[in-house]
Amino acid sequence: MNDLLWLWITLAVLVVVSVGFVGYRRRPGTRAPLPPPTPGTTPDAVEPPTATQEPGAVATTEAPTDLEAPPAVEVPEAVGGRLARLRGRLARSGSPLGSRLLAVLSRDHLTEDDWDELEETLLLADVGAGPAGELIESLRTRVRVLGVRDPASVRALLREELIALVDPTLDRSLATEPRTAEDGSRVPAVVLVVGVNGTGKTTTVGKLARVLVAEDRTVVLGAADTFRAAAADQLETWGARVGVRTVRSERDGADPAAVAFDAVRTGRTEGVDVVLVDTAGRLQNKAGLMDELGKIRRVITKEAPLSEVLLVLDATTGQNGLNQARVFGEIAGVTGIVLTKLDGTAKGGIVVAVQRELGVPVKLVGLGEGPDDLAPFDPQEFVDGLLGD
Ligand SMILES: Nc1nc2c(ncn2[C@@H]2O[C@H](COP(=O)(O)OP(=O)(O)O)[C@@H](O)[C@H]2O)c(=O)[nH]1
Ligand SMILES: [Mg+2]
């Protein structure tokens, strides 16, 4: 009898505990991750311009925009260690530069042909002729002088040479500290993002906003790509996800400089830390693009000095990317390079080539389409990513 009673009590306790556990797991308010924004599409949450707005008026949209179902504000991932992802991504994107170099270097006796093959491998990875020649020259000398044979030591030498080529002495910090104007007022840091269409500018601005939010900085976005409304929608969606507002025009083809100016003024009035300005990058007409970017620069600097001009380049475009770098280098006073889509190429050598071309450091790299796939660039980590395990 007693035994039966205990059995019932035990069963009852088990039922209560498991019901409580399921209830806990299902507690409402647990935030489900939002899907990444679809570039170039108009999100449902974006309202059409209101009747009270003049056509072409620059509107400051409060994020979130849909009052009925405010999107949950995401907490972006911290930045540390993101570049380590590159290793896995490179391993999946064909034969990475590092493993091909190491395959040759592990041969017993390195012949003239082997050294040629090494140089060719570097060239194929878009390192550029000058830097590739320098690396081979230096590595060859060191291997000979040090009499190095074993693969681990050769790998260590190669690592050192690659790091030297990427140049660890360059200042890769992003200037995102607010400043004090001459009249003593506080002005936000202004980051202007330029580059050819499709390279990943808007995505980069969105990801960068997340990085800054993760660091407890306040941000305003400026949608100065006024060519298509969808471009502003795309930016606004990124901002809304982390509770950052976007200053935009409701009219296609509005003056991009006016929107940029408005974004900076809004940022200044609201006392935010950083204003990120996205631009259009139609290259059909180089003179027109130069005029447009020149005007944006001039107009912004009436309100606040530019802290950074970031040139976004697609790492998969090779020589074409270098040509773009040349064109933009002439106009925009570029202070840093963002190399996107490094996840989609085994040609990481473009980092070296593009820095040489512009004399400006790669500061950020895009490692995928995910919202937190943007990493600060670090030569050591990057080379370790290239060399793999
Ligand atoms: N794989 C990959 N795709 C990227 C990266 N950055 C941007 N993209 C994609 O590139 C496409 C163009 O990006 P977008 O920001 O609209 O380019 P924009 O025209 O320069 O503003 C989009 O499909 C992005 O998701 C990256 O680092 N890796
Ligand atoms: Mg864009």
C-alpha cells in the first residue's frame, strides 16, 4: 500500500516538473532570429510616403517603422574573433592560396621550377607581380641562408613573409569617434561609403551599423543612393533591425548630396556618435560619378569633417577591382578599403595588390552575406586563415 502511494507521488512530481519545463522553454518573448534582409526588395515594414510630405522631401524615418508589429531589435554579435571564420570559408572556396604554396614548399629539394611555381601561385591569387616577386626573392634567400628544410620551419618563414607583405604596420583602426567643432559643439564621426554598384556598399553599411551598435555607439544612416527607392529601403531594413534610424529621400533621383547633408545634420542635432552615408556607384559615366561624390563630400564637410571614406571592393573581381580602386582613388580621398566577398574567392592576394595600388589599408573584410559577416582586418589572422591548419 505504502509502495503504491509513493509511486503515485513520484509520478505526480515527474508530471509537474516536465510540464513546468516545457512551459519554461515556450515562454513568450524569446526572440526568434530575423531572416537576413533580401537586398533590393521592399520590406513590408516600410510605409509609403505620407501625404503630408512634399515630394522629394528628405524624411527621417524612425526605426522601427511598422507600429502594429514593431520588429524585435536584434543584439548584434561582438566583433572579436570574427576573422577566424575566414579559415573555414576559404577552405570551402576551392584550393586556398596557403595550401597550394605549402604543397610546393614541402618538396624535398626546391628547384628553379618550384620557385617559379610558387611565384605563379601568388600571381594566380591576385597578389600582383611586384609583391609576388618580392616575396619569392626574400623567402628564397632566407630558406637558403637559414638552411631550412623541415616543413614546419618553411611554413613559419612563409607566414612571416606573407604577413610582411600584407604590412602589419599600417593603421587599420576606423575613425568613428565624435569630434569637437570649432564652436565647441560635438559633431558625429562621418563615414562615407563609396564603390561600384554590387560590390556590397549597402550591406557593408548595414553590417557596420551593427558592429557600432554592438559597441554601444549611437548611429544614423544616410541613404544617399537615391537612384532607386529600393536602395534606401534595403538600408532602412538593415538599420531597423538594430534600432538605427535612416535618413532618406522619398523620391527617386533626389539630390544625393542633400540627403547626405541631412543625415549628417540629423546626426549632429541628435548627438549621435557616427553617421554612415551609403552612396550610389554607377560607373557608366566616370565624370558624373566624380561630380556626384565630389559634391557629397563638399556638402557634408559644411556640417562635419569626414572621418573616413571607405572604398568597397569586391574581392572576386580581380583586376577589375583594381581598376575601380584606381578610379575611386582619384576622387574620393579614400582612407580605407573594405574588401567584400572574401568568402567567395581563393584569391586573398588581392588584399596586397589593392593596398599597393591605393596606398591605403584594408580596414574591413566581408566574409559572407550574414548580418555579422564583417570583420576588422588583421594581417596575422588573415595570413593564418590563408595558410589553414
Ligand atoms: N558572399 C558575400 N556576399 C556579399 C558580401 N557583401 C555583400 N554581399 C552581397 O553582394 C550583393 C550586393 O550587395 P549590396 O550591398 O547591395 O551592393 P551595393 O550595390 O554596392 O550597395 C548582395 O547580394 C550582398 O548580399 C560578402 O562579404 N560576401
Ligand atoms: Mg547599394
